[in-house]
Amino acid sequence: MGKATRPRLRASGSANDPVVHTLVALFGATEVEPALVSAALLRRVPVQRLQESVDGLRERHGELRSVRRHRDLHQLVFAHGSELVWARLDEAGLLTSFVTGPGALTARLAASTIPAPARSSEDLPTPAPAAPAEAAPGPSGPPKPAAVARLQRTVLAYAAATAAELTFPWLTGTATGWLLVLAQTPAFAWYALRTAPTHALPPWFRSLPLVPAVVAVLAYGRVLGLGLRWGFPGLPEIGLCVGVVGLAAWTWRRSLPVPGAPTAHPLVLRSPLRDGTFVCTEAGGPAVNRHAEASLAPGGDRALRYAADLVQLGSGPQWRGRRALGLAPATNERYAIFGHPVLSPVDGVILAAVDGLPDHAPGGTSAGHPDGNHVRIGTDRGVVVLSGLREDSVLPRRGQHVAAGTPLGTVGNSASAPEPSLRLRAENSVGLGLPFRLTELRGDLTRNRRITVTD
């Protein structure tokens, strides 16, 4: 077992806090040292699982720099973010509880409700950031089954449409019908790539809509072999071509950003997320942006008309280009963007900085606080709002002047969103949405557009 600590790792806060020193020793070693962990915890969580948890935090946030007391929790400060942890020692000074992320807040609440005489190491929650089934549920309950079911239904719908596209080229009875089927395959591929939740699906899904075009080209051999005539095509081929092309055209029109006032020139912002590849999950017009769709409804919030939600694609063998470890994991820590630093996209003055709202579990809601923890930055062109920040991560204060690139906090899941993400929007002085663009991306933001930003 490696025991050499990293040179920049240090204990902060109370010098006499044994938990701080235990966490420093736990993260300072290359491998988890079983001598630091109680037998009761090892019975519930094998050392291999603890090793996976520690390695996962290092891979997500970088090298640990310090550990400090945070109220009755502890805060692990990494090179690229921070993480709250509930950690407790037994009478022998061995680690008997270790829970990170939102589970730490739940563990703190659960421990506070246990009468002091009955409280023991067996009563406290066990660590499991790498296994959703073991993790403490969020305030709104475990939403994983419903989220997974929705994504599975979506995948099945696109798979069924793809299967139909693969079948039609071989069933047509005329060469003209084959040509119509071939002509509509680019429209089908565009529609699937624009509307499907590609950020939530395996990377190979992006190539799946292109397969019908290849199959349709290969079907030309059948056209030649059977000597099919170039006559009037059948109604199925005509219906398929008109339906798919018409749907794609309608979606393209509705995916364009809602036209603003003639004088509402887009604000130019720097990307608030750096050092990674990010995807727009909600951006563009009402066909591909739930914020824009809701803003057009009677009584809708027009400040959200041009809002965009961003998630991160993880790097490394563990992530394999996915935005989460799983289809729809039930814990925030399994999303690549959770805890990612957020920087100011513009020079301005902090008009509001809200913190202290809890991060809800994926699929949950933030009743009464749709923006969650957020920062409002006033500029000479309007107000820029960054929502969904992590609890206890907001750094600036009201009235503070910030420059573009100033750290604001880290990404959480405190806003009304289905999973951890950063919501970015701009509005004018009376609360109407303003269009904006990012300097690192050509053209408008729309769903499934990717942006790679270096540090």
C-alpha cells in the first residue's frame, strides 16, 4: 500500500480535528490504507469500493489541495472544484462513515435526528458515490427508474424509426420509389441528430441515423438486379418522403432562435465553462428548447426565451465521451459537470448572488426557486444570469466588480433541471430575454451543439 502523501496536500481549519488529518491521510496515499478504516465500515463497504470512490473524486476534480472544516461537515478542496463530505471516526480514531456530495447533507440531517445515546457507527449512512443503489436518496426521492424509462422509450422510438428506414429501400417496387427513399434519408439523419438526446446516449448513437443512407445506396444493387422501372412511385414511398422531409423542415424552422427586436443585437459572451467539451441540451427555438417553448405560452417567463443549458462530456477511459456514468444515474456525483468551475462570461457588477439552496437529486425539482443558487451580473447591455450553481460554492458578493474569467462557483443541481447542468441566459432591464452568442462557437446555440474550450 502506498502511503506517500502529495506535497501540496494540507489540512486547513482546526489543527486538532482528527477527521481532517484522517481525510488528508486517506487522499494523500496512492492507495487506500485499510488501517485508517474501521472494521464496521469495511464490512459494509470493501476497501476496493472505497478506492473507487477516492479515485473517482480525484479523476473528476483533480488533485486534492486541502481539507477544511465546513460547519459540521468537511470540505475537500481540489484543483478544479470542491466536495462536501460527511466523515466520522470511532473511539479508536478509525474512519467509520464517509459520504460525499448531496449524500453528505442527507447523512448530516439523518445523524441530527438520531438521539445521542442511540447514535452509532452502524446507524450512519455508508459511502457509495460510485454506486447509485447504495447512495443516500435526495430530498425528492430516487427518481432513477422514471428517468431511465423515459430515455429508454426515446431510444426505442428512434430505433424503431431507424429500423423502418432500413426496411423501405428493399420493399419499394420501382426505381423512382427507391430514389425517393434515398432522398429523404439526409432529412431523417438531420432530424434525429437535432432532436434526440444524443448527450445522454452512447457516442455510437450519433452515427446510427447515417446508416439508412448507406443502406439505401447499397439497395441500388437490387434496383439494377431486378430491373425496376422508373415509373410512378408507390404511395408508401411518397408518404415517407413527404412526411420525413416536411417534419425536418418544420423542426428546422422551429429550432431557430425566436426573432427578437430589431435593435436586440446578440450579446457576445465568453464561455463560462472552460477546460472540456460541453453540449447544449436546451438551446435554440421552441422545437428544441423547453425554455423557449415555455416562454411563448400564455404567462410564460419571457426572460428564459434564449436560455441555454450546458452539460459536460467526461474525458478518460471511465467516461468514454459520455456526460454521465450510466444512462440516467440517480446521484449528482456521477455526472461529469457536477462540481465543474464556473467563470464569469463578461465584465460587470454582481447584482445578486444567491447561495445556500440544496442540490436536489437528478429528476427532482426546486419548488419556489427555479434558478436555484445563481449569480446575476449587470453590464451596459443587459443582465447575464448563471443558474444551477452548487450549494455553498458561490464566491462573489452583491456589488462586487468582476472581470470575464473571474471564478463564480461550481456547477450543481439546485435549479429546476432534470440533471446537473449550467443554465445561462441574458435579459434586459425589464426582464425580457436577450439573444447571446459565445465567442468560442460560430453561429447560434442550439440543442446538441458541442463546444470544446481549452483552459
